[in-house]
Amino acid sequence: MPKMKLEMEVNNRKVVKETDTHKRLIDFLREDLNLTGTKEGCGAGECGTCSVFVDGKLVKSCLMPAAKANGAKIETIEGLAKPGELTPVQKAFHKTGASQCGYCIPGMVMAATACLRENPKAGIEEIKERLGGNICRCTGYTKIFEAVEIARSVVAGEAPAGVLDEDEPLGESYIGHNVRRLDAPSKVTGRLKYAADMKLPDMLQMQVLRSPHAHARIVSIDTSEAEAMDGVACVITADDVPGKDGFGVFVHDQPIMARGKVRHVGEAVAAVAAEDLVTARRALSKIKVEYEVLPGLFDAEEALKPGAPVIHDYAPGNVVKHIPVRKGDVEKGFAEADLILEDDFSTQQVEHAYLEPEAGVAYVDADDVVTVISPSQNITHHRHMLADIIAKPINKVRFIMSPVGGGFGGKEDMIYQGMLALAAMKTHRPVQLNFTREESLIASAKRHPSRVHYRMGLKRDGRITAVEFSMLSDGGAYGMSSEGVMRKAAILSCGPYEIENLKVDTRAVYTNNTPSGAFRTFGGMQAQFATESMMDMAAEALDLDPFEIRRINMMKIGSLTHTQQALKTASLDRVLDAAEKASRWEKGAPKVRGATRQDLDGPDTRKSCTLGARIAAEVSGAEKGQRSGASEKTKDSERVA
Amino acid sequence: MTRTKRGRGMAASWYGIARTATIDRAGAWAELDDGGTAKIVTGVTEIGEGILTVLAQVAADELGIRPEDVTIGDNDTARSPEAAHAGATRQTYMIGNSVALASREARNVLFEQIADHWEVEADQLRAFNGEIWALETNLRISMSDAVAICKGRGVVPLGSASFTAHGTGLDPVDGRGAPWQAYVFGTQVAEVEVDTYTGEVQVLGIWAAHDVGRAINPRGVEGQIEGGVVQGLGQALMEEYITVDGHTTTHGFAKYILPTSLDVPQINCVIVEDPDPESPLQAKGIGEPALVPTAPAIMNAIYDAIGVRIKSLPATPEKILKALREHSSDRQMIANANREERARLHERSAT
């Protein structure tokens, strides 16, 4: 590979290194200088996790060729504070709990630092704008804003530095006490090592060949040319699996690489482990796969029709799981109703978008234990499944959970750990695989897209007499968590209301779409979106306040749930009261009364945000002599005069 | 008629804690260590929710030491007891209780030795924040000294525990069953502004009241609610993974739109604590439930503002505009407003 010599000043230290010409600044920092606090989240300048200072200017290091930074002064997250110390911004992030998974946090700290360097008096609107290029998936940004505002007040000299170290006094217990997150210092300094940051001696890099087809039979795979390449340690396919292939959270229907056919675009077909990433990528292009394209199935309703393509032989009707829940007599309930509402709702497929793409390292230790380090959300189950797949006793398979840079359910599926284990077993060398964002998007499970048909019967006084709820979800190519998601959707379906007569059905089907799996709420939000929309539609029709109709039907202690469990505790009354009071809710039926409401635009809302609004506000503020130091001085001197 | 219209909506929700329709279990080991510190080993690590800090608080409270004195071992199937998966809003409930029970056992071992050493009853002993003392006496020493005394008597203060949550499976015909032993409830109110020219929806305020059981770390609970609300907002208004014949057209963050700092409403959290009677910690959970009511509350608020009900998520500007166009009374109002504004602009340019 062609080389170049780079000279830079990195974190006040002169660096002279020879490196590959293709490297981006982020690669040079992470690979050549081991400054892994700078994270890669998207490789396209969209997420901001790789932000660094280049000659004092905030730059996304994934967009800058390393050669372009030659001669520049670079500052990374590691260089902000001396070892063992924290800057005011870092301290403030620690104080407010602004870091959760921590993966976006180095970039966020850099952006916040840039904001306060450029304007130490930045107001909240300016802070928000300057953080606008950095995505955080965990925190909802709120504690980050709070942190930057506290840091601002210290940096601007409006508050003593001591506020950064102050905590509320300890009472008689640590339970209920706002103990600062113990992992925050390691996150705000970029010192915590995620799987992609780990380096082991003699480690190979893995790349995965993925299916370009949604549904196709694999006629043949020829890996010989790739295997013969210099620097390639091994190529693996489904043929290398020594045990019983198959994983999944509920049904083990997914091979660790496609076996006989591919069922979705992006499914792993083969993988290469090589001395370096570039060789591994080049080797992928030398693998020849012959496909026979099969008719695809892309719609959940189509999947249930007779004659639809069959995705898995074991499920000829394409149904992954059907969960029925029955209670009372729905016919009787609808007959008693004064009002019957019927409608349809749908939700889309949603990506977890954790900032840390999938990554992992595998090795075989000196005692022949196959070890996989990855941000897996379920190492216990992964260990069981991998033991069967590689035909080893359970104690010869070891999973270590590395710090997870966001999961939300998306890292419960064992979609790559099996390939890493196989390559490590075949080479007896450590192997690392780091997904790109594009790879993560096409290969990982999503939130189930759903369609709900709803029928609700009510008495004039607002009491629900019957519900018929039917949900169809697209499970995509593999079962993953579909069964559990359908179960939870069915159990929670009709919401926190005691309904005497109900008929609930939830179904997930196989298609050739990107698989759906576990995602924060596990079917709960799809179901309750429909229910809570229906509740408001019913409230409008019956001229009831939305809180009131919910109180009329709510579950209480002793209520029988939809699955006929008697509740020992129930707090819906209290949370309804709390939300109504906190929001200063103006009572009334939901009849498009926004124009006349008196409870809008309170101090507990943010300002609406329009293009240029802040600049306009600042200009008019400056005109009035309220903002810049100069005009303040003028004002003072005027007063003196 | 004004270009922007505001409205409010609300939604309620419920959720179950820990694994669904099955028995759930988690194990932990605890050791009171030299210097009044502790080692806690359990098969779990942080996925961002703050569980390591929660476990350190729980262990510290049970053992009478400080959270920063607690070291939590790595999550490693070959080195730590099974605590199963990081999901299902189960970490605080399952692993928290397991760590509480294991820590309690280690403390009881220490208390027995110190009581014997001091010649008092074990139930007279109390420990908190690095000190141990006997009620109705002047006896008080540091936990560091107490561990040294205990070890000097030949005993290492250890504990282990397994915590169980008793869910039952569902009947395959009518779904009858008791899937969880703990339930939580929540309610959110959303205030939105809809731009009737562009179809854009801004969420300006969210009031989120959630029962979490006993809150171990209230600031951490707020962090979970705020994060959940913003994920709910993303799903309500902008996020959509699209495939055409199985090929995605949203293959990066330039196409898959996520909420940024400029999309975030002011989030007002209200933590309601209805203690769980089934578990020693009395805590429940908040990870998943936080985002359940957000999208329907926002859709109900959009309806309040402009009179159109979006039943198909996400409520993109395109969908809002289309719905407004098809909504006749509103269409007329917008046409009138546009006409008036044009007339006003015309007047202004004429003068």
C-alpha cells in the first residue's frame, strides 16, 4: 500500500508518522496514534461522534483525509484536560448525568467546548444550534443542555467553579439520592474502550460479504481466489459451521451465514479475515457467488395470501407467531354499546440508531475457550446458542459484554458473533469486525412495522363495553424477537383500561424485508398508539375530557387485566393526576380547541424554533444594547456621564 | 387565521417489568473487601441506562459503605453469575434486587462477627456511609476497621443471591395468565405547534408522569424519561426505515432522520413512586415505558391544533400537508389566510 509521511501537533505533542495514503484523519488518530476517544458513528459527517479540533476549528474527522491535516494542530478529547483532571465542560457533564451510553459524548463534549470557546456567554438557543450537528440517541439532549449551561456560567465567570463539584446533601440512605454516574469520567474523557476501540496483538480484521438480493437460492460460492490472496487468513461460509447452525431469540431460524438461500438484502453470505481492513475488503470482491433469484415477498398482508412465496420451509403459511387473548363476550359487549368506533392505524419500521455500530473481537484462549467480546445485550443466551453452533461444551464458550454504545434491543440478536468465533477457531488468531453504519442499517433488526384494525364499543357515559383488536406485523426475514414482541403487544394491547369483553389477535409474518426484532417497548408502543388514539376519538364523540374518559375506564387495584390477572397495585390514577396538574391542563373534550385554549405557551415549554430566529433576536438585543460587552460598557459610561 | 397553530394532547400507558410471561431470574455475588470497599459480581454491564451506578448505590446502602467504594465486576459468562439479558426493563428490578440480597447476606456475616466481638446483639448494629455502630452504645468504628476485625477472626464477609420474578405463561387459546408481577403506569401531555404552510410539527413541551416504583436515582430516572420521550418524538414525526423491494432507501443518517438538539421539547418529568410490594428494593423500572405514550400524545395534540388525525406514523410534513388539503374547512381557512396575506404584501409593496 502506498505510504505518506505526516507531521502534526496532536494534543500538544509533535507526531511524525508514516501511514497509508488512503487514511482519513479519524483512522490516523484511532489506528496510528491509538486515540480511540474519537469515535466513528456514521463515517459520513452526520452524527458528530468523531469531532476534533483542527487548527482550533471543530471538524468531523471522518470527512477529512489525514493528508489534509498534515502540518496542522490537532486537539482530541484526550487532550482537553491533563490526565486525572476534567475541564469545566467535562465536569458539568458528570454533574448533570449528561452521559448515558457515552458513545456520542466525546464528540458532544468537543462541540460544547467549541461553543463556549467561540462564545463564552452563549445562551441556550445558541448552545442548541451549536450542538445541532451531534446526534445523541440516549439522553434526549436535556441533561446535555443543562451541563453546557452550567459550564457556560462557570467559564463566563457568572458562577464559581465550585458549583461543578457541588452535590445535594446526603440524607439517611443512598437509595433515592442523586449519586453521580460512576462511569461518567471514563466517558467524558473518551477513555472507556468500546469493542471497536480494542486492539489485541496479531489481530485480524474481518469483512462480510452481504446479499444483494432479497430472496435468492445460493447455487454456488467460490472462495478460492479470495483465499489465495496475500494477507488473507481465512474465508468462511455456512459450510464451516461444525455444529447445529441456527440462532434467534425465540426460534433458531437464522444461520450465522446464509445457508442454501438468502432471505433479505444485506444478509451475511461469507466473511474474510485478513491482516488488515483493506485486504479483507479486496478479498470480498474475489468471492464468486452464483444466485438464482426467487420471487420476493415484501408486504405483511401478501405473506398471508395463498400461493405467497414461502420464506422458511418450517412455516409454510409465513406466520412467525399468532397470540390470541380473549376475555368475556365481545358480541354481547358490542350489543350493549351506545357508540361503536372502528378504525385502522399503522406504524413504520424504525431503526435503533445507537451511535455505536456493531463491533466485536473473538479469540481462542490457551485453554481452547472460544471467547467473544461484543456489546451484546444477551451474553447468557448467546453463549448457549454459540455452543450448539460450534459444537462445544458450554464452558468452552465465553462471552464478555463490552460497554454498549446504545442498544435499545437492537443488540440482542447474535448477528455477527458466530462469524467472529468461526474465524478465530479457523485461524487461532484474534479477529475483529467493526460494522459500518450502512452495514448496521441493513443487517440489524428494526422495530416491527404494524397495522392495527380496531373496534371499540362504549356506553354514552364513556365506559368501554368491548374491544376487538387485530395487529399484523412485518417480522421480516427472520424470527428474531417477533414472538415475544407479539406476546407483549397482545398483553398490553387495549391499554391500562379494564375492559370486560375483548378479542385480541397479534400476528407477525415472515417477508423478505429487513428483519424486525426487539426495540424498546417490544410491541407496546405500536399497540398503545392505536389504543390512545381511539380513546381520544371516543372522548371527542362522547364530549368527555380525555383525562376523564381514561379515569372512567382505568385499571385499579383488583382490576382484571386483559389476560385476567388481578392487579395487586395500580397507579394510573396517580400518574393521570400528576400529568394533569403538572401541565396545568385545561379541561374539555378534544374537539380541536387549540385556538381557544388558555393553557398554552407556559414557562414549561420551549420557544418555537424558526430559521434565523436566534440571530434576529440577538441583533435586536444588540441594538438595544443588551448583548455585546461593548454596548454594555457604553451603557455604563453613559450612566456615569 | 394564523400560519402556526398550537394544540395539546395526552396519552396514558402501562407496561410490565422484567421478562414477559415467564419466570425471570438473576444472580449476584458480593464481598465486603479490605478498606471498607466491596466487590459485586453479576452478569451485567451498562447499556447506558445507569445500571452500574444504581447497583453501586444499592450495594453501598445494604453494606453501609459509599457507592464509590463499590467495584462491579465485568459481565463475563465465564467469570460471573448469570444475570441474563440487558433489556425488558429488568435491570434495576432483577439485578438490583439480586445485588441487594447478596449484599445483605455479606453484611449479615460481618454483623455477626462484629456483634460477637463487641458483645452486643447483631440487631443492634447499623452501618451507613463507611461507618458501623451499635445502637444504645458508644461503639462506632469505620467499615474498614470492621472488615479487618472480621477477617482477623477468620471470616471473609461474602454473600450470594438469586432473585426471581414469578411471571406465568399465557394460555394458548384465551391468553389467560399473569405475565408479570410488577406493572407500571404513565401519562404524558404534549404541546405542539404546527406550521400549516410547511406541515412541520414542533413539540414545545412534554409533561411526563411515570410510576417507577421506588426511584433509586431520580436524576437517572429523568434521563431515561427524557431519552424515551425523544425516541418517541422521532418515531412520531420523522424516523422511517424505508425499503423498496427489500432494498433500503434510508441507508445512512442523511436519509434516516433522527431528532437533534433543535427538535427537543422542554421535558417536564414527574416521578411517581408506587413501591413494589413483591421485592426488597420496592423499585420497578422506567427504561421502555418512558416512550410508550409519547407518539399518541403528540398525534392527539396535532389533532387539537389542526383538526386532522394522523393514524399512520410518522406524521411527516408531507402527510400533514396532505391531510390539511383534504380537510375542507381547514383548506378554506388556509386559502383565506393566504389571500389576506397576499393582499397585505401587495399593499405594502404598493406603498
